[in-house]
Amino acid sequence: MMPSNHNRIQILYFHGGPGFNSNPEKHLLSAPFAAAGIELHLWNEPSILRPEGPLYEHAHAFYNYLEQAEQFLLQHYRGTPLVIMAHAFGAQAACFLCNRHPELIRQVFFIAPDISVTHADIHRFHHMISYYRGKKDKRADILSETLRYYNGKMDAATQNAFLLMYDSGCLFDYYWHDKQQMASFLSWYQPAEYNIDATAFFGVRQSWHPVQMRPSAIPAAAIFGMHDIIISRESETSLLQQWWPQLDTYELEATAHYPHIEATDAVLKLLLHA
């Protein structure tokens, strides 16, 4: 017998990005999560592509990003602490919320967290430099020069470098172990309002700063993909353990940067039994 809606586990999901949304997860995760007795509430970050959603404000875009994530939490709180599940850059919102509203959160799961964005950026640079070198494409030299002076800031040179990486058409190949699942996932960015929002991506990154945290008593777990070459697992674990000394960590085989998509059943087991 399926649990009633009243007894279902309530999970707030914060997608990766910035500039992305939860439309792929809506179509790929809602049904299996519901079948497991989980009510999944999917956040969509502010975007100029979705004027009916959270308002995108270019000035102080990262602060607005966090503020809108906070509103999402407050809207769904009904007196019982909620579970947070945050993928990649969504970990920024999760840390902010755990620091701001610990009494509203029962547990937090970090999926391939991207808190140390500079490490992830550097990994992207190296992968795409190798790709363009293999093609004997001069864009490899442009990316190499940008990386040489890269300091974590989304300045004009870094922004141009990201556009060059995206224009390759293969950037997301490095995020996935299962390319068929990658194709299925990316297809859900096709509706116009759910396209990847470059304006939001650059706006949030240009105003990004490390989220302030203090040690938290909220139970926390980090789930990594064995083949994830985008984030630095060592850096992410080190940062999280500063705030959650008893952090539980898991590594899933045959997965990369999207373990919750490539191994949904395994992630569900961890969510239900952690």
C-alpha cells in the first residue's frame, strides 16, 4: 500500500547550474520518487525565460538566487522539518538554507556538490583544452591563456572562454557516464522557457561569493559519482566536513556528475535509509 500524501517524505530539490532548471528532473524523477513514497518539490531558479516564476534580478543576481531559494523553503514548510536534496551548484542554496533556517530542515543530501566552483571551472578548462588540442583548433590556445590568468572571477575573458567551451557542442559529454541518459536529460531543456539561461548563468557567477557557513547539527550526506571528472571530490568533501564533521559519503558506480539520474534507484535507497 502506498503511503498517504500526509505521510510521504517531503524533499525539496535544488538543481545544478546556475542558468539551469528542474524540468529534466520533473520528467525523469517525479514518477520513481512518487512510487517510493517521496513527494519531490522541484525548484526552478530565477530566469528571464520564465517571467511567471521567481523574478530574475541581474543586480546582485547571486543574492537574489539565494533569496528565492529561501522563499521556496518557506513556502513548503508546514510545521514538519523538510529534507533538502541539492545537485551540483544547488549545494550553494542548500548550505545557505542550512545556515539560515536549521530548524526547518531535517536532513540534507548533496549530490555531486559544487561548492568550490573554482575547482570545477579549472576541470572544465582542462577537458576542453584537451578537446580543442585534439582537433588542432586554435581555441585551445585561447582557453589556455584564459586559464593561465584565471582567478575564480567571471570576468570578460572567463565569460568568453565559457562561451567557447559551450560552443564545442560536447561540453556536457564530460558530465555523464551514460550518454543515452545524457541525451534524454538534455532533451528536456528544449521547451523555450526551459532552455539554459546564459544571462542567469553569467549574472549569478559574476556576483557569486562563498556562502558563509557555521558547523551544523543537521544530518548530512554527500553522494558522488565514481566517474565524475567535473568537481573535485577531495575539495568538496573537505569543505563539507568543516561544517558537518559527521558527514556520510557515498560513491556510486557507473555514474558521473548526475548520479541521481544515472543511478536513480541507488540514490532512492540512500534517501530512504540514510
